[in-house]
Amino acid sequence: MAKKKEGSGLMSSAGLMRYYDAEETAVLINPKTVFSVAIVIGLAVLALNAYYGIWP
């Protein structure tokens, strides 16, 4: 007779529990916010380059 693996269901659900626990603790940032901050930083770098005479 074949022996059933005990705990195979428990092992697969443990991975899902870890995944959902990590998802709850993650910091969620809107992609539009990331894009806006990148544009502002880029413009600040260009402005500082022009102010200090490094502009090509």
C-alpha cells in the first residue's frame, strides 16, 4: 500500500501565508507619485547645473 505524504497541504499553505504576511507589511507607493518625484528631482538637477554653470 502506498503511504500518503502528510503535511504536503500544510507546506503549500505555509508559503501562501508568508506571501500574504509580506504583502500586508509592504509599503505601497502610487506609481504616479514615483514618476512625479523623479521628474522633480530631474528638474532640480538641471536647475542646479544651470545655476552653477555646468550646463553644456
